Amino acid sequence: MTVEIESETLTYATVNGVPFTVLPEDLYIPPGALEIFLEAFEGPLDLLLYLIRKHNLDILNIPIAEITHQYMTYVDLMKDIKLELAADYLVMAAMLAEIKSRMLLPRQDEATLDEEDPRAQLVRRLQEYERFKLAAEKLEQMPRLGRDTFLGQVEIPAIEMPIIKPDVPLSELLHAFLEVLKRSSLLATHKVQREALSVRERMSYILDKLNKQRFIEFHQCFDLTEGRLGIVVSFLAILELLRLGLLDIVQTELFGPIHLKVTDGEIDDE
């Protein structure tokens, strides 16, 4: 009895729904096509803090030799996989090597015994960084608008309302017009303004004209462009000058032209 066992077909890839079970003969895989992504660190302090927490080390009593070995292992790994290695990582490696060498030096005198622990400055930096990192993680866990919560939005449909024009009869319009006239009469005011034309100034003007020409016709004392007010003011000025005896009115014949001439005298201030 013969039993045939079919081998399971291996699918290498599926492109546009079509499975590929056989590798193409001209397939070229460039070097470095396979990349390994490690956990991203935000700097050398973040890497140190990760190593301390991973190996359950006491941050106040860091075993420099062990942590330096672990740190350099990660740095070498990043170099091997050709990741961009910031200069800060190398500076931290040099600092760890310096702390390690200082701790290996023997302490002989009392002055050396009173020196600060070489790890103290690094411990303070790690503690401060850890506080800020925890605060950032707590802020990240808080609900965020647009990520965890969303504002409800409802679009109001456009409602077209027919505009009904009122039918206003002419009598109503006239009644409203009369009401406006009544209200305007209540706000009417009488404003008294100072006259722009002065009789005294017009008297000086006529005297000055008579002193230059000695005789002038009656109509030359009036400026028709000033309107009725100007004519009245000019006439009052002539009458006042006549009363003061500063000019004479002359008419050579009946219904003839009237002339004004100056007389000797001074203006009376009264």
C-alpha cells in the first residue's frame, strides 16, 4: 500500500491578491534590507534609566562597572546596525568611563575620603530626568481632544422660509407719515445765532469809500450778493451816518440819481 503525502506550499508574498510560491530567479535583495528597530531612546540619560530599570538596580547606588558594560553593549549594537549615533551617547560613555576609573583609584588620605562620590552628579541628573519623564507620561495619559475625546458636531440643514410681503394700504402709509411729522415737531428748536453782518463795520466801510471817492452813488453802498440781510444792514449804516452828520445825501433834480458825499465831522461813539 502506497501513501502519497502532498507537501504544504509555502507562500512567500501576495501581490494584488496573487500568491507567489516560487522565488524569481532575478530577485535581488540589497544588503541592509532587513532592519531591526530597537526601542527608541530620547538620549543617553533615557538609555541609562532604561538599563537601571531593566536590571532592577538602585539608582542611588549604581554599580558603575555593570552599567557601563551594558551601556557600551547598546552603543556597539547601534554602531553595528548603522543607526545614527548622536554625540551625546559618546559623551555619556566617556563620563561613565571617567567615573569608573575614579572609583577604582585607591583613597589614602582623609581629604580624599571627604570627596563627593563620583556618581553623585550622575545620580542627580538621572533623578531629575526621571521626574520629568514621569510627568510627561502622566500628561500623555490624560484625555486629549481629537485623540480620546471628540466634539459632537451637527450640521443644521438650511431651511428656506417663504417671505410673505405685507399688503399695506395707502391710508396706513399716510397715517404713519403724519405720525412722523408730529414727532418731528416735538423736537423742533429755535436757535439764535449772532448776525454775520455788523452795522458798525458797514459804517466804517462806507466812510472809507467816501474818503477815497468823495462822491458815490447810492446803489454803490449795497452788495446784492449778500441778500436781503446785507441790504438792510447797509441801509441802516447809511441812516446812522446821516444821523451823526458824517455824510450828506444829494439829489440834483427830481427823481434824479441820489449821491452820497462825506462831510466834515467825527463819529459819535454814543
